[in-house]
Amino acid sequence: MAEIPLDEVSTLLREVAGSAVLPLFRKLDAADIEEKAPGDLVTVADRKAEGLIAARLRELIPGSVVVGEEAVAERPELLDHLSGDGDVWLVDPIDGTANFAAGRRPFAIMVALLRAGELTASWVFDPLADDLAVARAGTPTRFNGVPVRPGAHRPPSDEARGVALARFLPTDLRAEVAAGGHRLGELLPGQHCAGREYLDVLNGTQQFVLFWRTLPWDHTPGVLLVRCAGGVARRFDGTEYHPADDRQGLLVAADEQSWHEVHAALLPDE
């Protein structure tokens, strides 16, 4: 079995950010932005970055399969690889494309490696903040090279702050979440970039994030980062997240106790 190229992928993400992403930030023309589906944007930078990343990942682990967000838009059957055997890369070339296209921060470049369907390694890089988090299953997550364990400094539940992306929730569930917000310290509006939300759980800026939409490239990298840092990422019914599971709803927290406290506050009927 091939070694996991942790450092090589980290270098790759920095190189692609420098060559294909940042040079186009705030320099896109209208013709450089398309709508793949209503409200779902793609830019020339997304496509260029994914092509560069995918080609290099296949070189790093010969015989591996790359499942990229933009490739799946053209070939949805690629998602079948997420529950198959072998080495499978998940790639989000620009997470937060709407931010990027509008000239706003944050956005991130994200990669995860699955082996026989199991989360094995992941990388999330915010190039504007120069924040890089890397994880390999069974070892501590490293944030800018330093091991992190955000749950070690957990505030009491009535001081916990985090994101509840309520606008995507079904109406009844949105009302339930809104009604429970007073039990926690602060509900933040969200940054339109899942990768940055996971990074901010790791660095202690926030203690939780509640998502409804759970596309695999948006969440698989961050889920492993949080798990390897002692955190929790589970469906609303308490089952563990897996990228091949296409159900909606995911609650991420810095530690086990925080997950249960936030769940009790925001999702008491779930």
C-alpha cells in the first residue's frame, strides 16, 4: 500500500493556490463565472485548480481515482467510487466559490483521501489566511504544523459560540434551531465556506457548526480534521458521518460533550 504523501499534498495545495487561484482573485470577468445549477457557481479558477490537483494526485498514488466537485458535475457516476475499494481522492478546488467569485473571503482548497471507503487523510488550506490543517487517521490534526485539540478549552454551553446555517434547513427544523439558540452563547451567521468553518472549530474561534447540505467534497476533509483533533461530526440522529451517505444534516463540535450540549439546545426533537 502506497505511503500517504502528507507533505507532498500540502505543497501541492500551496502551489495551486499560487498559480491558479490567487492570481484570479478579484480579477474575474463575467465570462469567467458560470452557474452550474441555480445558485451554484463555478469559475475558470475552480476548473483550472481541479485539473492541476487531480493530475498530481494521480501521480502521487498511481492507480488512485480522483472524485472532484467539477468532474462530478459532468459525471455524477464518479460518486460511486466513495464506497468502493482502492484509493480515492476527494477534491474541492475552491470551497466558497460564491465568495471567490464576488471577491470576498474566505475560500479554501480541500482534499481528502479514502482507502477502501474509510477516511484516511485530509488537507484544508485557506490561502488568504495562510492556514493549513492536515490530518492522518490515528494521529493528531496539525494546524499550521502544530497539533491541536480544541475541546481541551471548552467553554460552558451558555458561552459556546458557533454557526447554525439555518437558511438551508426545512422550515420546521429552522424554527426549532432558532428557538434553541438562546441556550447557547452565540449563533454566528456563517461564512459561506465550509472549509473555513472547520478551521475555526480547530483553532477555537467557534465550538460547533450545524450544516444541512452535506456534499462530500465540502465535508469529508473537515470531518477527519475534527475527529483527529478529538472532535465529533455526526448526523442529527447521532450516526457517524461517511462521505458515501447522502443524507442531509450534520452537527460538528470540538468535543463529545459539546456535541451533546449543542444537540440538546438546537435539536431537542431530533
